[in-house]
Amino acid sequence: MSGKRPVYSFSVFVAALVAVFTFSAIDPANAQERKSIRWATSSTGSYGYKVAAQMVKVLEDALGGQYTVTVNPYPSTTAAMKATMDGDAEIGYTADVGMADVYKGEGAFKDYKPAKSRMVHTWYAYPMESFMAVYAPKADQFKSWGDFSGKPVFFTPAGFMNWLNFRRIYKALGYNFKHVQIGEAAQGDALQAGTIVGAVCYTTAGKSLPSYWRETELRLDIKLINPSPDEVKKLTAANLAPTEIDATKVFSKDVGVKTVLGVPLLFAYNMLADMPEEIVYKMLSKFYAERDNLAKADPGFEPMARDFIGMQVKGINGEPDAPVHAGLAKFLKEHKAWNDKWKIAGSK
């Protein structure tokens, strides 16, 4: 992935968060490189981009103006991951399902060899939940997720982690994954025209929609289609148990069901092993100390605020073959949450 994409600086972004970072222990040998800290994330309409934009200002304040932190939006989370692993960013957007593909060499990472190194577990930030939506006038045609098998669906942009999530969902259910790639802004028109019969929707922490989905649900009537009881059993057996979401607190109007069943995934901002241990340790320690303030500023952080330590453990267990950054390992050991079965990045 080329590093020549447009870079957007958020040095004047007004965040409601308390400045929580102190980066004072940067190795002098890396000081010149770290003068520019690049944050690779997904496209501008995504939640991952929104969070990065907020946190960039926090990092710039914490660095006392000595460093310029920039956010680079990429077409997908997968592209942002590859940019990080190819050395074009220091922080990369990812999720548990993406980390699994990297370390298993599957999907977009089949035969992929990073120019620098693979990402390691660093910081897990919030959950998302994936589910299926249709154009309301055609909702009677669909009773379960099996009714979408082999039919044209927009599973979010190809390479998004929710796209990967539904690929593993379809694999677990034995369904035919037929993705139609369109721009996010075009999904409402595509649903109405019948170019796609359904579109994957997702929430963050069961509370908020991405901006492009908010625009869609305000423009036209949609209905949500839950998995059948049999599908729920199969997903649960595959460790993809759906979680319940209160639709009345997410959508602005009736979507056919009061409780949405979404398959969760855990999102992260991970780094490479060469980021100094003390920097990551200080980041995590400050995040932990300020977790309630972070949740007040953005409801997507509420699950992290409730169980910060548990979220890191869950993220690591999502792909235990991936090593853990030394800074995260130090943090978890301090909080009596380290598992000796895990591997610390860079250790023998």
C-alpha cells in the first residue's frame, strides 16, 4: 500500500476528552521517525475514522506540540492494516477477525508478506455488531439470513471488518457469499432499485450507527432481518453467538423488530512490535485511568470503561497465535491478567 495517499491533520480538532497521554520515553534513535506519527484507519464515513480523528487531537496535546499526528483514511480497514504492516503508519485500525486472517494467512492476507512486519495485539477499544437490513417494501421476502444466500448483498465495503465478519458468518452457516461492491452513499438507491437485496448494517457498542448508515435510514424505510433460531444455534456453536441490541435506541424509526441480533467483533488500534514498550505501557495506563472520561465523550467506549482489562484479554484470545506487544504485556501483568500461554512480541 502506497504511503502517498492524502493525509489529514487534525491539529485544530476540538475534543471533549481529557488529555491522557504522556510520550516522553521515545528512543533517541527513533526520535526523527516518530516526529510524524501516522494513524491508518478506514474511510472517512466510518466509525474507526471518527475515533481516530478524536484521538489525534488528544495525542497532539499530550505530545506538547513536538509531534504532528496525522490520520490517513484508506478505502477499507484491510487497506489500513496493510499500510501499517508495510511501514506507512505507526498505528493501524483492525479487529479480531482481521488479526486472525493475518496470522492464518487467509482472505486478503493469503500469500501476503508485509514489507516491515505483522501487527501485534496492542489496544482493543470497542465492540461492533453486524446484522442484515433490507428495503422495507421487500422485507416480506426474507425470514432468515439463509434467504440472502447466493443473492446480491452489500456486506459493507470489501475489506471492512464487518465484511470479514459476515464472511465468517456465512462460512459457519454454509451459505453462498455474493458481495456487490458499491459506494457507501449509494446503498440506499441500490436497495430501492433492487441492485442489492440486502445490506449489512452495524452498530458500535450496540448504540450508534456509522454516518453512512444513519443517512440511509433517514432517507428510506428499512427493516432488519434476524437470524433464525436454527442459525443462532449454528453461530453459537461456531463461537459467533449473536448479541441482543435494542433497535429503538439505535434507529430513528420502526425497523420491524425491537431486538436486533448482531454478531459481535472487537475493534483495535494495533501497532508493530518496534514501538517502544514504555510508550505503549504509558498509553494503556492513561487510557485505563481515564476510561470513564473517554466513555462520557463517546458512548462507543462504554464497554471498555466497564471492563478495560477484560476487553484486552478478549482481544488477545480472539487470535492467540498473534504475539502481544511488550507494553500491553507489562500492563496486563501489573493488573494480574497475563496468561503465560501468550507470546510477547520480540521475545524468544
